[in-house]
Amino acid sequence: MAALSRVRTGLWALVAVVALVAAGFYAYAATTRSAQAAGLGHGDYQLKTVAGEPFTRDSFNGKPSILFFGFTHCPEVCPTSLAEIASWYETLGDEAKDLNAYFVTVDPERDTAAVLGDYVAWTGKVTGLVGTPDETAKAIKAWAVYAAKVPLEGGDYTMDHTASVFLLDKQGEFSGTIAYREDTATALGKLRNLLAKS
């Protein structure tokens, strides 16, 4: 019996050690995620609005914003996301009067200011942002966005890219995301929370 008791005690001690290690890893991962999120979007990128105005990281300061990375030749994700953004504004009405919205192209080779300007104009809310390939790459890196050219037959190409909408507070700091095709009520709740903090 004494031997069985020692085995049980040893097993409970092992369980306790495993639990402590797991808790430590969880705390480390949470701290790492928080540190990464705190720096998200910071960087020395120089973009321009489709109207030709300079746009940098500091341009987000002053008002809460939503930010999306996409391209005008996008077959589904980008037009769907733009339609959702427009519908959020329509539903929120005056609640969203101080909310800025930006669309950064991940395809600077084809998306000129004129092309992107025409693409987002119908929303009446979204400002298109363009840059040189180098500056666009800097913005993509600053926001930890995935963007990759995918060759198609005939020499054409498409772009794979992150489909989430980024939420930024009025200091331009990352405040969360809205997933692609996220439930409308959930998305509106996130936007209202963002606006309430601003």
C-alpha cells in the first residue's frame, strides 16, 4: 500500500509540474502576442491617397480607422469586403461619422491611383492608398500582412492576401480584426466597441 501511495503522490506531483509548465507557456505566448500586436502597423512606409496626398503611419492618428489590404483584380474577397464595409457604415449611420476607412493595394504594378480610386469610389467612405512596390512592401511588412503573387496561365497573375479588416483606435494603434465574412452583428459590435473607446 505504501508503494501505491508513493506512486499516486508522484503522479499528482507530475500533474502539478505539467500544469505549471503549461501555464507558463500560455502566459509567455499571451505576452508575446500582446507585444507583437503593440508594434503592429508601426513602420516607415510612405504611401499616397488616390488623391495624391502623402500617407504615413502618423496619418492614422486622430480618428479610429478600419484598414484593408487587397487589389482591384480580386475576384471575390475584396469586392465582398468593400460591400460589407459600406453596409457597416450604412447601418451605423451617425455613429460612424468619425470612422475612417482605408484600402491599401497589394498590387502596385497594376493598381494606379486612378484605377484604385475608381474601384473604391462607389462606397463613398473608403480611401484608396497606393505606393511604389518598395513602399507597399514596407506597409505589408509593418502590418504583418500576407501578400503573394500567384501566376496564371497566359502570363497573367492574381494575388493571395490577408482577408481580415484591421481595427485601429484614434492613436492609430491596432485594436483587433474583423474576419472575412464575419457575422454582421459581431462585426458591428466590434466597430461599436472601437468607436466607444475613441
